[in-house]
Amino acid sequence: MSDKILSAAGECSFPEGSLPSWEEHNAVPTSHVWPAQSRPSVKHDEYSNADIPMIDLACCDVGDRAAKQKAVAQMREACLKWGFFQMKNHGFPLNLIERVRTQAFKFFNLPMEMKKSVQKAPGTFTGFGHVTVKAGDVQPWAEGFYLNDFSEVDQLSRTMWPEKYNREFTAAYRDYDEEIQVLCKRLLDLIIEGLHVTDRTHFEKYVNEKSAGLFRWNYYPACPEPHKTLGMNVHTDFTLLTPRNDTFAVNIGDMLQVLTNGLYTSVPHRAVVNRADARLSLAYLFLPPQDVEVVAASDLVEDEPLYIPFKLEYYSQVKQIHFLNTLDHFIRRGLLPMPKSTRAENC
């Protein structure tokens, strides 16, 4: 892989003047108008999650082995055919979702100059900004906020609320992070069980006490012309877990595509906006330890892996300039995975 990827990897948080005062616009500014071929093909109020598989995890708490095996099979089917699924009765404390949602709204309701005071520096994973929006890009109809390091979260809170320290901002982040790590490990254990591999130890180095996570809060304001813009361009994620009321939406993501050697596919999706309502997304990306190479399990490889091994840091650098087809840059020469046609929208 060319070293140019490393040197060219760049991002812009929010260029001067790139964020409109959302409520003051009767039309989408030119800076936020997307090319016709990139715009939504479905009207802003016609999206539905009705067809996305819903998996009930209640069986895992009551020790019903037959029901658990059924849930594992349903999860495998969803991973093979969709790359997305929803889960209910997951055991995650719903009050924690509301606590974090409250803090997210408090943040996005701050004056713009206050939000820019915690703007994310290039190459970092904490602060206000968009990781993949580069200078010269069409701007998304959205604001983003990333949280990755607990030691930085407390300082962010003191910066954003200098006159009255918002202790709950830090506490909600800490409590949510602890619980979501438990849920992610539980979920990945079920996904791995559905792979029917003889040696599950390969996955232990990715799911352990050194695993981490990245919060990605996305705020999509109501938009006067939702058919002209997007909240986020078409992309794939490394992994993704997003609460929706009392359920979670699960996105298989690039990591599992590589670990399963293309058996499970990371599905392209995008975020659309709505004319009447603002929307908040509380995404969580489960991440392996920084020093571990991501490589396919040998049980799922016939000859050699589809993808060359890579570490998270290098993947992140490539993702910044190849938002959609990130994994294409890790394919072994001469081997191409089958494309998946399914696209989920309104993430």
C-alpha cells in the first residue's frame, strides 16, 4: 500500500462558515447541496425499519438453551443477508441511554463558539467535528461530537461549561461506556458462536479487557430541503451499535467482514435528514486493542485471507480519505470480495 495514504490523510473539523445557523435558513446553502446522484432516492418521511431483522435476547438471561440457539441462528442469518439487525431485551439500562441523550442535547444546544472551543484536532478522536469531512467537500447537514478518552472527557466538560462544571456529562459518559462494553462483548460472543468455528480463541485478542470504544454523537437538524442534502454520505463503519428507543441497531461493520474473511459483509449506508424533526444519533464503535492486527480466522480461510492484516491506527488513516471503500485498500492483489447490493438508509 502506498505511503501516500499516510501522508495524504487529512481532515477538517468545521471550516470557517461551514456551519449554517440551522434555524435561520429557508433553503439549503450551496455549501451543503449534494450532487443529484448522491441525494436520497426516498422521501424524507417514507423511511421505515420494519424489514430489518429484530432479534430477542431475552433467552440469554433466562438460560433457555434452545431459544438461545434460535437467536444465534437468527443473528447469523441477519449477518449473512443484511449486515444489519436490531435487538431487543438486551439488558442494557434504558435510563443510561436517556442520561447520555440529555447530555448530548445539552452539548449541541451550546452556542457555536463554545462548541468550537472543543474542536477536534486532526488525527485525534475526541472533540467537535467530522472525522471524514475534508476541506473542499460538500458539507453534511449535521454536527458531530466524538468521545474516546475518559481522561479528556472531564476536561472537555470543564471547557464547555466553565462557569458551572457539568459533572453529569462525565458521569454519564463513564457509566454508559462501562455498560456498552459489556453489551458489545456479549453481542460479539453470540455472533462468533454463529460462525461455527472450531477454534474461538482467535477472537479473544479482539474482545478482551484492552478493547475500547468510540462514541460518535451525530446531530441532524430539521432541514427545509431534505431532498437536496445528507446528514452523512454513503459509508461503512468499523463496527457500530446505536440505541433506538428500547432497542439497539447493530451494524456488522468492516472489522467483522475482515475477521470472517468476507462471509459477513459491511453494508454501505448513509444518514438522511428530515424536514420537520431534528434527530440525534448516539453511535458507539467497538474497537480492538491498538496493538492487535485484524486478520481473518483461519477456520474461515481456504487458501489465504482476502485482506492483508492491519492495525486500527492505519485503518483510521485510510478511512479519513476513503470513507466508503476503505477495505478495498486492504484487499490482497487479485482477490475481490463479492459486492453486496443491500443499502440501509436513515442510520
